[in-house]
Amino acid sequence: MFAIIETGGKQYKVTEQDIIYVEKIDAEDNSTVEFQVVALSNDNGFKVGAPYVEGAKVTATVVKQVKGKKIYVLKYKAKKNEKKKIGHRQPYTKVQITAIEA
């Protein structure tokens, strides 16, 4: 059984006990969050929602808030002696899928 959930403008294929990194969610560590299901596959077949599957939800536990790998952005303007180096670390939330309810 798997589900496709939507969060942070992205879709993720999950099964129970999966650990995934999603865009930052405002939730405390060890708290429970619910995601809306876009598509669901179980013993009865495959269901696709319009836009979400009615009566289906995915429950997950927030493991911790993390940051991604640092990337560097270089800004440069020719003939102006203007250079700038900026670093960025994208914040993520690490969640563990606990239940898929259909």
C-alpha cells in the first residue's frame, strides 16, 4: 500500500514507516501532522483524487527540523568591480510516516 501526498507544492510517494524530507512545516519535534492524499494504491486498486482522495489521509510524526547542504550564489557585474558571494541553506522538516488511512 502506498500513497502520493502533497505538501509544500511538491508530491511524494510514501509507504508506512518511510522517512522523508519535506519543505519546512511549522510544527514542533515529535508532534503529529496530517497530509492530504492525491492518489492511493491499496488492495482494492488505485484511486486518484480530484484534487484529493475523499476520506483518505496520511499521518506522520515530525522527527526534527533540519537544513540542507549549503549552496553558494555569486553575483557579478562586469566592468563595475562589483562582486558578492551569498550562501544559503534550505530548511527542511524530517518526518516519519506512521499511518495511511483509506
